[in-house]
Amino acid sequence: MQERVLGRTGKAVGIVGLGCWQLGADWGSVDEDDALEVLAASVDAGVTFLDTADVYGDGRSERLIGRFLAERGREGITVATKMGRRADPHVPEAYTLDAFRAWTDRSRENLGVDTLDLVQLHCPPTPVFSDDAVYDALDTLVEERRIAAYGVSVETVDEALAAIARPHVATVQIILNVFRRKPLEQVLPAAIDANVGIIARVPLASGLLSGKYDETTQFAPDDHRSFNRHGEAFDVGETFAGVPFEVGVAAAREVAQLPPAGVTTAQLALRWVVDQPGVSVVIPGARNPEQARANAAAADVAPLDDVRLSALERIYDERIREHVHDRW
């Protein structure tokens, strides 16, 4: 698989990674054997970047990754985790050096490593992004070799730009897909200028861009696509990229008319993300080995032609823009 350098980490990673939220919780039930098979299928297909968080299944996702890598070997694999959402209450004042040490110690144990490859602040309250003490604390974690590098996961363009301006932020993780195009305007160019890596999450809009859903599709009660459609549990942008479900289904039908022969709708959507200048890695999730292999194969799809790019932009402008563009 083609590789790109992940910003200021200096690490080369495959352009298609694996998002591991679903291995922990909030996407319906995924048993341990299935989770380990997804990890194996991904790595066998060339994936070298795994993204998780300490709150995914209260550490379950991290522990499964740790178990897999202990058995399989860690050579050539970069694991990014996140911290901050364990804070209760989740307020800016919770982002302290002592808390960072406790959270990263727990992740180090879960993943079975002395030094975490990359730790990202997990969509913290907006004031955290402008707090000098927070970045000083993160620098201390690097000095103590608890972490090798740090980045941020953001909800908004403004949060991303604030983080990119910081001298030691290695990466920014942001929602980017054909239904969430706003980061193309300022965030990606700023990241290129600052040598900050971009980790593109929610690339399939929570599965909308698989083209497999219709207005009658139902999701399990413990799947965020059921319980967070209006932002009841966390930012609504994390579910279907903030697009109202019925609107997204209709738009996805149009997207599904665009893939060339032999390419799935999901692969077309992933290839669009990979083609954006400044993107280091895209992190689709997978619930089974077949999905994992298909996602990884998007790295081999040819860049999209101008006709398809124009069609995707038109679909966004006509169907999606009014619902998302000015919100994040």
C-alpha cells in the first residue's frame, strides 16, 4: 500500500488505516473473535495505522489491539489512541498533567507498550485548544517518554486551525468525506504549510456512503446511529457526519451511480478522501474481514476523474451543504 508521512510524527503509514471505535462499543455487538479477525484482515491487506481511544468500550478496543499485536508483532504498525473523554465532568479544567499521566498510563497498559506512538486529545471542550498549559503538559509526556507524539481530534474547522498553529502538534484528526467538505477550504492547506498530518475520520458518513442503506434501515439500540441521531450522547456530527439520515440516503443514491466498473461506492468515497492534498491517512471502520479488505483495496483505486469529482461536488452543493457546511 502507498504510504505517506504522518505529519510531525515522522512515521510513514499506509494511506488507508483502520478506525477501531466499532471494536469497542457503540456500533452494535462485535465479539472478540470477529474484532481480531478484522484487525488481521486489515493488516494482511496492507493497513499499518490503527486508530482507537481509551473510551471505546471503556478500553476494550485498546485491549483487543494490544492482544492482537502481542500475538502478531508490532513491527511496522502505528497505533494512535485518544484521551480526555474519561473526564467527568468533561470540562476544560479536567485537562491537567496529572490526568494526562493517569489516562496515558492506562492506555499504555491496555496496549502493552511503554511509549504510545501517538496520543490525541479526544474532541475536548473548545477552550482547551487555546490553553498553553495543556500543550506544556503534552510536551512533558513526550519528555517522560509516555508518548512519542501528540495530536488532536477536533469537531470544528476553527479548533483544527488553532491546533495547527501550535509548534508541536503532530496531527489533526477531523471529519472529512464527500458530505463534509469544509476542511478543504482552510484546514488542509494550513496543515500542509505546517507539516501537520491529517487523519480523516468518518469517511463513509457512518456507512451512508456505502450506498447500502435506505429510508427503512434500522440499527441496533446500542448503535450510535440509533441513539445519537440528534446529538443525544455526543456531537451529532459524529453520526452520519451530521447529515439528516433521509437526506443522506437520497444523496448516497446519487453517489452510488458514480463508481467505475469494479469499484464499490464505499471505495469511491474513500478514494475521494485519499486524493485530497494534505490527507495523510483515512480511517474507515470495519465490522468484518470482508469490509476490512474492501476498504484497504480503495488504496488501489485510480484517482477520480474530473467528471466524477464535479458530480460529487454538485451532489454536495444541491443536497448536503445547507445541512452541514456552516455548523462545523
